[in-house]
Amino acid sequence: MATNDESELDQDVAEVRRRVEALANDMRGLGMDLRVSAEEYGPERDFDGTITRTITFSFKIAQQDD
């Protein structure tokens, strides 16, 4: 994305978050004890003017001892 329009980037980030949450819900539906956390960094502007954000998702899957 080589524009200054951060609103488009905001929409893209929201869509990524929505899809990750949908994936997590699917996995929970399989009976997994799953927690998802996210860390977001940015926005940053690259040398060519591209605005980027970094989002790190962590999945924690638990299994209870019987």
C-alpha cells in the first residue's frame, strides 16, 4: 500500500483480526481450549512511503490432565 490513506490500512487490519478470531472460534468448536492474544506495532512508513503495521498473534492451546 503506497498511499497515505491509513483508513484503508485500518480496514485491512480489522479484517485480519476478524479472520483470526473466526479461525480461533473454529478451533474452539473442535473442542480446543484456545486463547489468542495480539500485539500491534506501528504504523510505520517505509523508505518508499508505504505505511505498514506489524501485528503479532499468539495462540495458547491448553490441555487439561485427566
